[in-house]
Amino acid sequence: MADRAVALRIAALGVALLLAALTLGSAIIVAARATSWTLGPADGAALRFTLLQAALSAGLSALLAVPVARALMRRRFLGRGVLIRLMAAPFVLPVVVAVLGLLAVFGRAGPVNGALAALGLPALSIFGLHGVVLAHVFLNLPLAVRIILMGWQAIPAERLRLAQSLGFSDRAMFRHIELPMLRAVLPGAGAVIFLLCLTSFAVALTLGGGPKSSTLELAIFQALRFDFDLGRAALLAALQFALCAAVTVATARVASPFGFGAGLDRAVLPFAPRGWRAALDAVAIAAAALLLLAPLLAVVVRGVPGLLDLPSGVWPAALRSVLVALASAALAVAAALVLALALAAVPLGRFGRGIEMVAMLPLAASGLVMGVGLFLVIHPVARPESLALPVTVLVNATLSLPYLFRLLLPQARQVVADYGRLSASLGMGARARLRWVILPRLSRPLGYGAGLAAALSMGDLGVIALFAGDQGATLPLMVQRLMGAYRMEQAAGAALLLVSLSFGVFWLFDRIGDRNADA
Amino acid sequence: MLTLDALTIRQGDFSLTADWSVAPAERVAIIGPSGGGKSTLLMTIAGFIPLTSGRLLWQGRDLVGVPPGQRPVSMLFQDQNLFPHLTVAQNLGLGLSSDLRLTSVQVDQVESALRRVGLEGMGERKPSELSGGQQGRAALARALLRARPVLLLDEPFAALGPALKAEMLDLVAEVASETGAAVLMVTHDPADARRFADKTVLVADGVAQAPQPTAALFAEPPQALRDYLGTA
């Protein structure tokens, strides 16, 4: 037993060191290569734009989520369960697919601008700050809704019944029930979204651009890819790292990015006022559903004809994407399992806290900073293009690890608490435990986590853009290139393929996990 | 012979000493107030809690440092004695081969152990499809298969009603006499001790006293036992 615990600790230590090297190490390598420490005017503008769009996106997402969550919480209607489940979809939706859908709806020739023109109003541009914020709200509003719904869920049923029996008015309900809950969960939701938007790359790449609306992440990419100015890329990457680290530390106490998880279906309906408030709820639900569904629908409608006319490069790109997704899911799951099991086996000491902290590091890391770090390491010894896929696998696995770790840890603790002694008293070795106890007991979170990691990796458009040559693109990169070339129909077809594959792998892994879990 | 030689367990403020032994095939009840260390004593013998000082011997061999699975001990816990995702037969099979690679002979052994405890034909069921009493039987059947010379029971039948519990204790007695195992059983119920155990260990005030004949102990209970029983 002692040997087994030691071996597990050593493995966990190895994983933790690798994580630290990828996140902190890459930042150090990058900072060491910066040639000057003065920011040019364009760099300052990128920094300001990054902060502005992140603040707007986080604020809008969090505020708009409040009425939507309230309406979902107190109304019952057909499709409510489906809508709540759909709220989890943008998390695994490839960003470039979302952008394509938003372009179809809000773009120059889209229905929104058509309606505005019919009313004689000026057209809305989807590029620049508008577009970046719109895309971020589309991607993150559902996350905020789910976090607030969890807040509602956490209110004890007794308190709601008490409020009802005291005959609380709507105003009193808001003051004594909803507001305290929002005060507890909203800052966290906002902080998480702010952090996610700080490191957003694909949205800025497709909808931003130009000196006025470039994020730091995009500026890093352009410095490296177009100007091949390693010194400047390094400076920007160091700045990005410092920014992420500062925001993470500042919000560490409120931020909890884990707004997924089952069980958002409370049976009781504590209060559902009629009249204009019911109408308002209906509007909130309809608007959220429309914002969520219209772009997805647009991708399907536009993509179906495009599917028949896909350029020849799409299929090899799809294969590469599937392989990258599977490899990075396997890597992330294995690493997260090692960390969770090692942590579950020991009481929370310095070792445990250290592991927990390192496992959370990637949340503060930027894919592009890691990418630049790896680029600087690889560049002198090999052609970066030749290692594009392995690097993408590694970076994607790292970025999804915190989510998997959080998913697995509580259940790993439970397994150790419930069956650790029984397994030991039966003399089960490491392999027997893994095969007969751990994998079956953790089957559900493992399946869900693997699906999450695979889908995130499948849709990722970040580090691959930094490394890939003309050949060897993944599917998201292919979609982006087709968009850049204004071949919109083909882009939509490839996007439809991409989103099907993403949701497909997610569904498949989740299903495998479910099927192997019983009792 | 299982020997607890000047054994001491210390955990923070808690401490427990024991200095006695149990002969093969002997049946011993362990009784005393909750929090007194009954379970701790069993966990120490099973190898889950280290001793602070003293020795723990089986037939003269020191057990300190021997992993739980390799000790001459089978243990029934308060709960979680069966893996809920494995079938009853697989749960029993783990008693013969911890990686569940069973020979055909072993498969037959599992079958006859099931028959022995009255669970014939239930091997393919999941534990959740069994009643509480049947789950206890399955755990006992596994102990039967492991055939270790010491059987530790940490109140595994506490959740059962009196009649069912008595039935289970009789089955434990039968199983133990078939395998010749010594049994140490934690209980908070004097009736269990009287029914099942020739000797009883009283655990109170930081000491696990040497086993005494059960009947005599209850006939003239010492002060600590009177306090526990609530008799004057």
C-alpha cells in the first residue's frame, strides 16, 4: 500500500511539474526573450481594448443573465429543460462556428440589419468592439445564467416556503431572497467571464483586428506570424501573462468557473407573479432563446448546401482535428485522474494544497503565451510547423485540465473514503483497483470530462494558428481561412461539420461514461 | 494466537492501550461507550491505523508494516462491504483473486459459498438488488472464501432488526467454526455479546481490558461497564 501511494505521489508530482513548466515556465522563457520593455502606442491600444472589451462582455453577460435566470427559475413551459441544457452548449461550441452564426444573423446582409434598414435605422456593424462584445455575450451569457441558476438552487427550500408563508411581495422577494443570492454569485460569474474574455483569441481574430480593435492575444499572434518580431511577441506575451495573473489573483476569492454540472431542475415553483411581470419573463426567455438558437440555426441552414461542396482540404483537416481532440482528451483525463487520485489519497496538507493550486494554474494561462513559449523552445531545433499537432494537443490538454480536475476530485475523494479500506483489506493492487474500483466508480465524470476535453480541443482555434503552415491545418483553422477568403458557403459547410464532430465526440464520451456507470 | 503486546494507539488527545491475546477459534465481543476506541482497536488490528508503541503478533509473527490485504485478517465494516457496481459473484470473487481472474475451480467455490449462506442463484445480481440481510450474507460469504484465521466485525449488522441480526450472528458463528477463525466483534448491544461471545473485552477510559468470560462479566459488572449499561 505504501509503495502504491508513493508511486502515485511521484506521478502527481511529475504532472504538476509539467503543468508548472507549461504555464509558468513558458512565461519566463517568453519574458527572457523580450528585447525591450517599452510599450509602443499600438501595444497600449491593444491592452486598453483587451480590458475594455472584457469588462463590457463580463458586465453585460452577468447583468443580462439575471432576468433570464429569474424567468427560467420561476416559469414552467414546454422546452424549458431543453433550453437549460442548451445553455451548456456554448461552452463546447467551437468559437469560430459561433462567429460564423453571428455573422449570418447580425452581418451586413443578415436579418437584423435587414430589419433595421426597413425601419430606416442605421446599420449595425458586427466588426470591431460591437462584434467582439456581442460574440462574447453570446458565448458567456449562458454560462452566467447557469451560475445564477445554481445560486437559486442553493437557496434552501425552507427559506422560500417561509417567504411565501409570510406573504412576501415581489419587492420583498427581490430584497430578501434574490439580491443576497446575486450578491454572492454575480461577482464570481463576472470575474470568470472577464478572465475568459481576456484570453479570447478566435473572436478577436475573426471579428476584431485592425489597430483599434486588437486584443493582446491577437497582437501576440500578429507579431509572431506576420511581423516575425520575436522580441515584440515576447513582450506582449509577458504583458498578457502578468495581466491574467493579476486578474486571477485579484478575483481568486470570488471566481468559480465551474458553471456546468447536472441538477438545475428544482421541482417547486416558489413564486410566479402574473401580469406584466409574466410578460417580462416571457420576453427574457424568448430573447435568450433567440440569441442562442438563431446563430446555431443559421449555421445549419447555410452549412447544409455547403456540405456538398466542401474543398478537398476539409476532410484531412477534419481527421487531424479528431485525432488532436482524442489525443488531448486522453492526455487531459489521464493527468487529471493522477492529480485527483493523489490528492484524494492524502489529507489536505502542503502537498495537497500545492497540487490543487498547480492544477488551477492553466485557468490563468493564455494559450498564445504557452504557444509563444513553446515556439521559442522549438524554433532553434526544429520547424515549428512539423510539431504543430503535438503542440496543439499539449496546450489544449493543459487548458482543459482544471475543469476535469474539478470534476474528478470530489468523486475521487468519495471513492477513496467509501472503498479505500475495503480494497486494501482485500489486498487489491494498483492495477486491480484501477480496473475494478476506480474506473467503474468514476465512469460518469470521466466520460463527461473526456467529452468536454475532446470538444474543447476539437473547436480550439488558438495555438494551432500560431504553428500551422499552409498544410496541416485543423478544421477550425480551415473554417477561419475559408471565412477570411470570403468563401462563406464553404466556410458554413465546414463549420457545420466541425460543430457536428464537436458535439458528436462530447455526446459519445458522455454516453460511454453513462453506460459504464451503474448502481 | 493473536497477541496485543503492550499495544498503544495515540491520535491527538485520544489514546488506547491493550495487552492481551485471543486464541484461535475464540469468539470475543468488544463493548464500551462510543468514542471509546472499539473501532479504532479493530482498525489497528486490520492494519489501517498504525500503532504508536508495543507489538501486534499473529502466531509469533510481527504484523507491523504488513499491508491490510496480507494480514491473516478478514474484516466486515459498518457499511460499504460490497462494491455496488460489481455483481454479487464478482464481489465474492475478489476474496479469492484480487484482480478477479478466477479459475474454474474458484468459480465453483464462489457458487458453493453463495449456497452456503443461502444466496444460491443470486450471484449475477447487483448488491442494490439484495436486502440488507442478504448483503450481510454476501459479505460473510466472501469472508468464508478468504478463510483468514481472524475475522473482525465492526458492527456490520447494526442496521438490521433484532431477529435478522440474531440470525446473522448465528451464521457468523457457523462460518467461523467452519474456518476455525477467531472472531472479534464490536457491538454496543450486551445481548449480542451474551448470545455470541465466550469472552468480552471492555473498552473504556483509554484501556481495552483483557477478555473476560462474558457471563461472569455481566453477572458482576465493573464500574465502567455499569456506567455504560446505565445500571446503578
